[in-house]
Amino acid sequence: MSESTLAATTASDVARGVARLFARNDIWCLTEMPLRNGRRADMMGIDAKGQVIIVEIKVQRGDLLGDGKWPDYLDFCDRFFWALPPGMDRSPLEGDAYRPDCCGIVVADGYDGEIVRPAPLHPLAAARRKLEVERLARTALRRARVALDPQCAPWGTPE
């Protein structure tokens, strides 16, 4: 698939497909979730067992190859996934630099997604998981409230 064809699949499309895949599997997530280390996860969610999942979306090979920040996400999740559009070359994710021993792969477009490599479980410490789940819940609740009443936006912790 050419770069121009891949470019037609946006990060928002991939996020929508991942969200639909996850929803069918009782995993609920937010996009653009700020982390305590100053990074921002493309998607962060919680599964039915309370495990924290982070997804890093890449829609172009150059962006994937140039991403050196992704290991910073591993301290904030039990499972980590890369999400790519269909047809994008996944071969770099098989190399040691991308640690296939701890990273899953999802292929998704604007309609749906598929897990092509499950993300191995690397359990967070219970206290860390509790903190991350609470932060995720508070962010979700703040976003929902502000969506219903934009006048509430100045209060609370901004994202």
C-alpha cells in the first residue's frame, strides 16, 4: 500500500477502529490521555479486570521509526499496543528496538480493528494501577461534564 493511501487513514480513523474493537471486548478508553511524566498516550483504557491498557497510534512509517518516546508509556500500563492502519509495514515492530516481548499490535481503520499480536501482561504494582485508574476515571468524568456544561471547563484539573 502506498504512503498516500495510508495517509488517507488518519489517526482518528485508527482510534475509532481500536475503540470499537475494545468496546466489543469490554475495554473502555479515552483518547489523548495525559500521563504523570508529561507524555500523552494516544489511547488509554481499562479492561473488565481493571488492567490499564495504552495504545500508541502510528499511521506513517516515518513516524513509527522516529518515535523514541514510547518506552515512557510502559510504566503506566499493564498492556501496551501499537495501532496501525491496514497495509502499513509492521516489520519494524518485530525488531528488538520495539520490544515485541512487551508490545501487542492492533490493525485498525475507521470501521473496526483486529488484534494481530496480543499484548503480553506486565502487571503494574497495585498502588500504581489504582492511581492510574483513578486518574483515568477523573479525566473521563471531567470530559463528560464539560461536554454537557462547557461553563465547567475552567474548574478542576485541566488535561
